Amino acid sequence: MADTKISAFNAATTVTSTDVVPIVQNGGNYKLSMQTMFSNIPVMIVSTQASESPAAGTSTTPTALSTSIKDSLVTSASGVGYYSLAAGTQGLRKLIIASGLGASATASVAVTGGLGVANITFNANNQLVELENVNASWYVKHFTSGVTIA
């Protein structure tokens, strides 16, 4: 295989986190695991709908996230940034993304009307949770590793 061009390799039909791909970096040849590659790519969200990025509130006065806007960015420069999410609009899929968290900072979202979810805690930037509202209740559709759902 040492004399085989990459373009002549058989195509892979599945990928796992331990699979490796060749890369050229600074003029040298290296291998890169899929896990390392995807853990270093920032979450990119493309939406045709409006998004919001309100300032964090306090534990006694959390900032309300919109129940009609699809994408919300939550942040905290230090400590815990507090947010809340009310019951919401039937059929809405809500994407909440942590962005701008400082070192050791977290963002916490208290969810009203959540089924199986009352609080979401983001512990690092680029973590996300996708929720769907059905009959005034929020269901967790997807969340990334490191997010705490309680």
C-alpha cells in the first residue's frame, strides 16, 4: 500500500471516531483521528430565521429566551449565566448554543413545560441542545457531549 495513491484507495462507507485520515501540515505528512478532527471544528449554524443572543441574567432574574425565535446563543463571561425558556410555540424547534463562555463559566437554562428536562447546563463553548415544542411541552431532540440535562 505504500506505493498506492490515496485516490486509488477503496471508499469507506462508515466512519468511527478512531478512524484516521492523512493530512499535510506545515509540509509534513500526519495522521488525524476523526474524533480529533471533529472536536476542533466549531459548531456552525446556518439559519434563514432570526436568532438572538441576549445578555445573561442572574439566578433571581434570569434572562428569558424567545419562544418564537429558533436560535438562541447563551453566554457568560464568568460564573453562571442564567436564562429561562417558557412553554412556547407549538411545532417550534429551538436550538440553544453556548457561545462566549469564559474560563470555568457556565450557562444555565431553566425550562418551563419540559418533559424530562427542567434545566440545561452548558459547560463549554459550541455545545448545543435542540428542543421541539409539542402541545406546549419541550422535548429534547438532540444535545452535544458535555451538556447537562436535568
